[in-house]
Amino acid sequence: MTVIIKIEVIYDGNSYFLQTTKHAYANLMVLLLNELTDEDFGDCKGMGKCGTCLIEILEGNDDLERQDRNEETTLSKMKINQSNIRLACQLLVDESLMGIKIRVI
């Protein structure tokens, strides 16, 4: 049985409801780039080094821990230390994103 993952995204002042399935996209950045954002989103193509795919988790899974050293380094260089600010490229599209609400920064 295929699980539908539903995500609410605030982008450019508008609210969008996206649906996808587990691993349909390599990561959240690719989903957002494909469905909503412009070409300037995710310049490093998922390496966690550019900081152009910043999102803020507004509601949902609080257990989405940072697991990539590049993400920690990039956010640190940007002087971001809030745990709810993440790089979309470092979040896998799986059940952990079910029902999450995010804002593209």
C-alpha cells in the first residue's frame, strides 16, 4: 500500500498543499523545486552547502534532527541556531514529513 505524504507549504505569502509518496523525490528541496520554487532555490543541488533552500518548520514533526555535518556548518555560517530552521535538501521525503507545515524562507 502506497502512503500519501501531505505537506503544507507557505511560499511567497501563499499556502500550498503538496502530496507525494515516499522517495518520489530525493529530498524535500527537489520536491519544492519541482512543484513551487524558482531556479534560485537549491543552488548546490542538495549538498547542504549553499543555504538557498532554507525552510522553517512551523508545525509537525519535532524529531527531524540535523544529521548532516554540511547542514550544521552552513547554518552556523549563516548564524542560524534555531532547530526549526532547516535546509530542505537535508530532509528525506518519507513518513517523517507527514502533515508537516513549513515556510520557504
